[in-house]
Amino acid sequence: MQPKVIMHNTISIDGSIKDFEVDLNLHYQVASEFEADTHLIGSTTAKTGIETYTEEIPQEEKTDFIKPEFEPCDERPFWVIPDSRGVLKNLLHVYRRSGYCKDVIILVSETTQKSYLAYLRKRDYDYVTSGEDHVDYYRAFETLNERYKTKTILVDSGGTLSSILLENDLIDEVSIIISPVLVGEKATNLFRILHQKNDNIRLELLRSKIYSDNYLHLIYRVLKKG
């Protein structure tokens, strides 16, 4: 069974995801309203987040090799990171320590290096193998539902992961916060790598809301192909 997948991001009026000040409080406030049990974050986004908000990467300790315990009533999400290339090797403990998630689950492929899998096993990180060279997200999402009872996945990542999921018809809803700012010629478009061979991806507006300081939140349903 496929879980519901919601793509969430904050952009400028001209569609940029960079080079402007994001209202993080609003971004995560809106994200929490979806009550997603799983957050999907791209490995590049995760690595950039660590480098941006961590002044110095802490050394691993004994507790970082132990899977954290949590109660059945714990409402924190799992954080799922596709990382078939091992980008986050020696960095995952930063997220495990954060306290914002139950734990981190990694998506890998058949060609993921054995040394990275050994790194994950030694620290008792769960991982899901799907796809030959790249992660097969359809199969991976089915496995997340089977193993962890995943019902709703919130994709909070950059344009690459979001575009891959849209191209594969795996996004159910698009949640966009529009910031009252124009970036101009240096704008980095959220959907800059989205390739559509035939028809455009069509959306249906579900609801909208204006927040203070002129922020607009839009939620669209993705009209599935066929």
C-alpha cells in the first residue's frame, strides 16, 4: 500500500528556494499541521542543513551506536533520507541526537557501497534497499508502509527529490508557502530539473490561507496521470 505523499516548500514569488530569508517558524508550523508520521529529506538537503546550522560537527559517542527508544504514543515522525551514495556517512548522529525524530531510516539501492551499509548496521540504523542503481521510491514507500505503518510522508527537500517524485507520479499534494520577496536573476527555481515528456503536471487548488506579513500558503492536489 502506498502512503499519502505531500511535498512542502517555501519559495519566493518568482519561484526561488534560495537567496532570501525563509521564515522557518512559519515553514515548520505549516508542516506540522499535516501531522505526517514520516518526513522525507534529500541527502544533499540534509548535509547542507548540518553544515549550515552546526558550527562544529560533534564527535560520535557510545550512545550514537544505540537505536533510541520511544513510546508507542510518541508523535514524533521518522526521518527518512534517500542516500544510496553514502553522502551522510559519519554525519547521521547529528540528526539522531536532535530529538526532533524517533530515529533516522536510510533508503539505499543495490549498488550502495558495502562500507556504508556496514556503517549503518554498526550504529543500528534501519535501512530499506530498493532499486538497482538509484532508489526505487515506489517500492521504498510500500516497504515503509509495511514495516513502519507509514500513512503520510511529508517531503521537505530541494528541487531534485521533489521533481523525481513528481515525475514518477508519487506526489499526492503540493504545499507551497509563497514569501513576499522577489529574488530576480539569481533565482534557483524549485522545479528547475522537472522533465515532462508529454503533458504538463496538472494541479487542483484545495485551499489557501494568508498569514501575517503577507505570506500565502497554497495546497494543491496533484491530478494523477491516466
